[in-house]
Amino acid sequence: MNFIAELRRRNVIRMAGLYLVVAWLIVQVAETVLPAFDVPGWVLRAIILVLAIGFVPALIFSWLFEFTPEGLKRDADVDPAQSIAPVTAKRMDTLTLGAVALLLVVIAANRYWPSAPPAPSPETETVARTGDPSAPASGAVPPNSIAVLPFVNMSSDPEQEYFSDGISEEILNVLARVPGLQVAARTSSFSFKGGKQEVPEIAQALQVRLVLEGSVRKQGDQVRITAQLIDATTGFHLWSETFDRELKDIFRIQDEIAQAIADALKVNLGTALSGVGDDAHAPDLQAHDLYLRSLALWQTRGEEELWQAVDLLKQAITIDPDYAQAHAGLALVYGVIAGYSARITYADANRLARNQAEVALALDPRIPEPFVVLGYLANIEARRDTAQKLFQRGIALGPSYATAHQWQGTALMSAGRLDEALAVTARALELDPLSRVIVQNHAQVLLSLGRNKDAVAACEKAFEFAPEYFYCLTTSANAYLYEGDFESARGMTDRLVAAQKPASKAFADRLYKALRGDGDRRAMAEELASYPRQSSFDLDSPNLFDEIDTAPLLVILGAPDLALDYLERMVDSLGGAGNIDWSLVLPAMDPVRCEPRFIALAEKLKTHDPYFQRVCGAKP
């Protein structure tokens, strides 16, 4: 008797068919029913896995055993004359046909039966609240999208945490430069550090298909890095590897991991790799160590943390003057530090940022950060076209570099190109949905469009993970002030005072008393206009409002003359636009928009006034 005939006699082939049909039916039913009970996605994957594992044992069982009137017996013990295998075969055929019919019914029901719309994701709810079609929405997840989670520190020394984080960020930075690959920004992906969320949950929150996770163990001059790439839609590993190397090979390991991911996604890394091994400069390991420490500090945007980052990056540059990334990192820190600290003037910070960006560019023109910093500085100087060219170059080098999109968007807002600004900051938010800075910048663009309630809703998203964020508290307070809702504005101001500036309570009391008409508005306006720039960062200063917010508030207080004086003084002190041009595009400035002094300021700062024709009835 040949083998095929024996398979048929023992009903092994029928068992295979019946098993596959029933397994498919179980999966279809589970796929339909489980979501209704909010069952995690891994349960369905576990069912599929168990059914797949059970296939071969089922066939082996069918080969070895036979059902008889006396019960289950080994096939070898059954007399062929007494075998009821043909009867069992007919029953199995009937079961298979019934299962197929039921399966077709389930498939048809899934396809044609009306169903309720899916529950909105957090991103969809954000769009619903803001009415902003350019804001990140939950739709089809790009197939070539990835989040790099912070690698787990497996070293005995918890102080090595920065090292494992730095490895993750370096890999992220390489991938962010790859065209055709969408990479979730560091702020968002690292927000899941230490959490207990499953990979599918993280992927859904960040709107990515793939997640890279791993661990790092550093001991002396040896390092072990384990990395694995997971497809969140299936839960399966696409690639995993363990690297046991000397610490001096750390850059090669990072490139190998990035290359493995690129191979899995069939994308070309091109010049995105660190370049170690070609003519590029291999940084000193101690300098690289200091650079990694600074990255985490830069991300916090806290005053003390930014100054610590400056110190670390200066040390790195002293050790390795040709380390381009260290110069670029220092340029980034100097670019923002004056917006968080009164210890350095904007002029000095901008000069230092420019110098470091130019050095970084000379050392390595392939990295995006220097172009982005120079674009930011060009915009501050009202060199609008130059700024946009620099941003475009930075984005070409780092398509997923969220800060580049963020700063390009606010530069477009400064130029009066509000609709474009909204779309670009929305793109930054899509890349880094959990960045409080990007959320606030997007909210500021919404303010410039007169969408004050939408700006509040956008900042509410930031409050979910940064409830005391200074800039979103002031943005929300401003939005309510522009709406004339002084009570809600006072609520935001009280939160700001309680969290960060207790010394400003009396100032807040006087301000809102004047706004309600119970105090001297002119005296309050004169006090507000008298505060120097950056005084809102001084914890001992009563002032709560920076230069962007001050002029509109002076208009609300009924002092348009002081608002124009203030704007002119700020522009003269800056020698350029600074960020004061953010004030010019706010609808709250409409009462002074037609004044010759305001028109002259807009012309000087090369800001197209998007509201002039509507308010003044003519072209500027």
C-alpha cells in the first residue's frame, strides 16, 4: 500500500482539511467578537499561534489513532475488517462542509452587515476637538514607519542609563535621515520609557507600524546590545540580533542595526549612516559619552538642564574638536536657551548658536541640525527666503527630524503664511505627538488664525503629559483673554503661578482686577510695559508674560499706544525680528493694525500682514 493511499485510509488528509477550515472559522469569529470586548490585540495573535502549533499534532494523532465503537484505539490494534474509517471519513466530510458553510456566513456577515464606526483614537479626538484637518489623525499607518524605544539599561550601574538611551537616540537619528521612512521623534517614543504598555498600544499611539526595542549591557570596555524589530500589526519579529563587541565598535553596531532595519523595509540608507569606516571622523569615545549625556538634558527644555547640556558639550568639544555632532548639539542648545533662561541674552545666545552651527557644517555637511539652526537664526533676522531654503535643506537631510518641521512652521507663521504654517507644524506634531514644545507651537499657529478655542484644546493634549508646562499655560491663558473669557484665563494663570511663579500672585491679582474693570487699567498697562525682556523667566520677577504676549495684552488693557511703543522698543533692542513678529500676526492686534507705526513694523520685519486687507480695507 503506497503512502498516499495510507494517508487517505487513516483520514489524515481529511483531518488536515477539517482542521484548517475550523481553525480559519475560529480566527474569523475571534476577529469579529474580541474587539467588542476591548480584548488586547495579543489575544488574537495568541489564538492564531496556538492553532498553527496544533496543526501537526492533529495530523500525527489522525495517523496513529482511530475512533472505533469501543472508543479510541491505536490504528495498529484495529482489525481492518472491523475498521469504521470509511464511516468516520463521511462524518468528517459532513463536518468540513458544515464548517465551510458557516465560515462563508461569517465572512459575508463581516463584509455586508452594517457596523458601528470604530472608536476614535486619541489623535482622531484631537482633530475633532480642534477641527484641524492638518493635525495628526488616525488613518492608515504608513508601512515604512517606525518608533525606536529607549533601550533598557541592563548594566549593574544605573548611572549608565544615559548610555542606553543614547544608543537608541543615535539609531533613531540615523533612521530619521532616510527618505521614505517615517520615524517617530525622540520625545514621543521615549515617553514610553519604563512603562508597561504593549508594543501594539505604543505603535497605535505613535501611528507607526514597526517598533525597535532592545537592551544594552556595558561593562568596562565591553558592550552587549540586543535589538529586535517588531511588526506591531502582527506581533511578529522581523529581525533580532545580539552584538558582543568592544566599546570602540559602538558606532559600527549602530550602523549595523540601522542597516538591518533598512533591509527589512527595503529602503536605502544612502548617506544616513554614521560613516565610520569611510572618510568621516570617528568621534572620541569619551566625547561621544558626554554628547549622549547632553541629549537627554536638551530634551527636557529646563533651564538648569540646558546649562548642564552646555557644560557637557563644551567638554566633549574640548576632548574632540572635530566632533560635528557635539558642535551641532551645542548650536541647538544655544538656539533655545535664551527662551528658558535670563542668564544669557538673546543676542549672545544667537551669536554662539551661529558659530557652533557653522563649525558643525564645516565638519560634516551631511547632518541636518546645523542647517536647521541657521534657518532658525535667519528667520530671527527676518531673512525669510534664506530661512526657508535652510530649513528645506535640513529636512532633505533628515525627513523625520521633527524640530526642523517645527521651526520651519513657526518661521512661516512669522512671515504671515499662516495656512502653510499650520500644515507644517501639524507635520511636526505627526512626527512627535508627545512633544510639549511642538504642541505649544502648533497651538500658537492656531492663535494666529484666530482659532483660540482650538489652541486651548491643543494644549489640553500637552497637559495630559506635562500638566505644568509654562508655555502651554500662558498660551491657554492668552487664548481665553483673546476670547474675553477672563475667568477661564485667570484659572490658567493661577495654575501657572502655583506651579512655577508664586512671586507673581499679586501681579496676577492686579491684572485681572484691571481687566474686570475694578482696577486702574492704565496703571496696569504701564507696569506690564515696563518689564524688561526675559523677566518672565526670572522667578523673582512679578511678570508672567514674555514679549510675544505683552503687546496683545496691552491692547486688551486699552493701551494701544503702549503696545506700539513696546513693539518698537523690542524690535530696536533685538536688531531684528526675534520672535516679536509672532505678535504681529495675532488677530488680537487688529485695533492697531491700520496704524502707520504698525504697518512700518510689519514692513521692517518682512511680515506679510494676513489681516490688513480685512481690517483696513486696502492692501498694505
